Amino acid sequence: MKKLYLTIASVALSALASAALAAPFAYVPNEESGTISVIDTSTDQVVKEIKAGDKPRGMAASKDGKKLYVSDQPHNSLVVIDLEKLEPIGSIFLGESPEGVGISPDGKWVVAAVEVSNSIAFINTETDKKEFLVKVRGENPEHAVFSPDGKWVFSSAEEAHQIDVIDVEQRKQVNQIEVGKRPRGIGFTPDGKTAYAASEFVSTVYAIDVVKQQVKAVIPGGQFSNGVMVHPDGSRVYISNGKDGSVSVIDTSTNKIVATIAVGKRPWNMAITPDGGKLYVANGRSDSVSVIDTATNTKIKDIPVGKRPWGVVIR
């Protein structure tokens, strides 16, 4: 009988472990807390807090889901976190004041925007070493985002009115696309044909033809348009509006706003579940993450996290 109980218990534990592995987790860097809040998206509860330097901001997860790369501004580095152990395992020096982080579609490169040197650092994920820097024209670069084919990196900067375009193979900036003052978030449609960029100081979103590398539509946004997240099916784009405390929903077939959703104070960067069902929005001044049901365009929950959440990554 004892053996039977042990067998039943083992099966139950195995089932729980499989369920846990199947559920996507959302990772939220908290600038003032120096931590990452781990949210189980199946329950929308924080299940873990991870120490990650002193001021974590930009993040990217490795393609195999084993590591998380987090920029740490005070230490001018990229903290590497083991997602199985949920603890830091190393750091990579980047340069002064790193911010946004992205990863290439093939998982080979992690890129980080380094503000003081006005450059984008490229880190090889096989060695976890910085291989080269690409200088950009925008001052204080904030985001660096790969196109779906991995050919381009689009970069935004706080002191700029353009999106800087890096040719990854050539390892240099090859173009710039004029937008409004202080471009922030950038997102590509899954087919790679269009990129959306939000310019904060003019509260405007720009739809960019990626092949022609020029603006094809100008969309009035909410006050202080900031973060950008594209739905996995490419049908909608979500824009966080910092001053309005809202998220705008853009229909990509018309480039018109079709819904506006109230969230917390100073919404910033966002992430969406792989199935596109839920959007997670970091509210920098509310110390929370808002969860939006994308089918109904309604907020379904606010999740308390650490102080000054900067963004969200879902893996």
C-alpha cells in the first residue's frame, strides 16, 4: 500500500511539474526594487522575486528559454539569469547606462542600447561575451529591436527624431527614418513588412514600410505614446500612453485606433502571451502590471509587483 501511495504521489507531482512547465511566465524588471517579479500567466500571480542588479530595465529571453538577459544601469552590465534556477549566474560589461535589450530571431545575438556611448552592443549568446558595438546617430538610445528576418536592428533614442537602422551583416548604421521627437517603443509585424514606432513628445505612432525604410502612415496616439507591442497574428498593435494611463489598440488593416483601455499610472513597456490572448502592461508609477484580455479589449486584473516596473518579457 505504501508503494502505491508513493506511485500516486509521484504521478501527481509529475503532472504538476508538466503543467508548470507548460504555462508561460512573465518577467517584470523593477527599477527601484532591483528585482524581477515572476508572474505565472495561468494564475496571474507573482510566484517569485529574483534579485537582478540594482536597476534592472531592458530584458530578453534566450530562444531555448534557459536564460534571461537583463540590463543593469548602475553596474553598466547585462545580468544573466538562469531561468531553471531562477537566479543570476553572471554578468557582461556593456558600457555606461544600458537600457533596452532585444534578441535576434535565430537566438544568436542579444543587443543592448547603451546610452552614454550612443551605441548598440551585440552579445554572442553562445559565449555570453560582447563581440562588437555599432554607433548610432540618436543620443541616449533606448530600444534596439530585430526585424523578423534578422537583417535589421531598428533603434530609438531619447534625444532623436528618427529611427536608426543597423545592417546586422555589415555591422553599421546604414539609414535613418524620420519620425517625431523622442521615439520610444518599436515593434514589427510578424511578416516583417511593417514596423510601428511611438514618438513620445509628439504623441504619435508611425507605421514604417520596412523594405522602403520610410514612413507610410502617421497615427495620432494618446498622450506620450510610448511602448509598442504587436499581436502575434499581426492584426493589432498596442501602444501604451504614459500621460493618459491607457493603452491604444490599432487595427493594422486601417492604421486606425479601434479601442482605448485604461490601465495604471505611467504605462511603459509590454508583452503579449504566445497565443495572443493576454497583454501585460508595466505601470511604472503604480508599481503594478495590468492584464488585458485582447479578445474584449478590457482590463481584467492589476498585479502588484516591485517598485517602478520598466517592462515585461513573456517566455
